[in-house]
Amino acid sequence: MISKLQSAKIVAAAGIPLIIASGHRSGTLEQALAGADVGTLFLASARRLASRKRWIAFYHRPTGYLVVDEGAKKALTTGGRSLLARGVVEAGGAFSSGDVVAIRDRDGIEFARGVARLAAADVAGARQNRITPEVVHRNDLVLL
């Protein structure tokens, strides 16, 4: 059931409504198309993701992850900002620049995905730099 819900999330984000219904009963498809109350209806997202954002969010398994502090999470989720190295508290996995990474809060909950501009090994060193580089640019970031 989890894979069905994950698939529904992808389809709805693409701007397509869908119904998950039983395939074991005869006539389910005809009933659904006629507007009958069968299964679970998922409405299309009001804000359709651009194809590049869908690619980042759904078509790649992240090769690593970044754990961010509360300030960075707030800047990403409400401020429309890029992820800077100073907001990263942990980098995990063996990702390179250009790889898709999961972005998590301190509780381990993934709330975004993005394309890394730095390799995992370079993130810790970048935090020490006075000029903090972008780890994930806003244009390469998708909030989940």
C-alpha cells in the first residue's frame, strides 16, 4: 500500500488526478469513470511541479543526505532560500556534486530533495569557510 501512495503522490504532483480502487471487483473502472464513490480519489496538485523538479523529487533515489538545523529548515521552507553550508549539521552517504540528496531535519524527517553543488566530503570543510557556499541552490531544490 505504501508504494501505491508514493505513486499517487508523484501523479498528483504532475497535475493528474487519480483513483486507487480494487481491481478484484468487476466493473470498478466503469463505476469510477461514471463518478461513483469507489476507492480513494487523489486530486491533482494545484501547483504542478515543473519537469525538472519532478525529476529531482521522484525519479532518483538520493545518494546521500543532509541534516539541517532549524534556521536552515525555516529558510528553505518559508523563505525560499538556497541551502548554505553553515545550516548543514551532518552530511551522510557518498554523494558527489550533481547528485540528488535528501534533506532532513534533526528528527530525521525528509522534507526536501535537491541537487548537491558540493560533494559529501567537502560539506564539512565548507562549514568552516567564512564565505559560506551554497550546498543546494534554490532552483535545484524541491520541498516534499
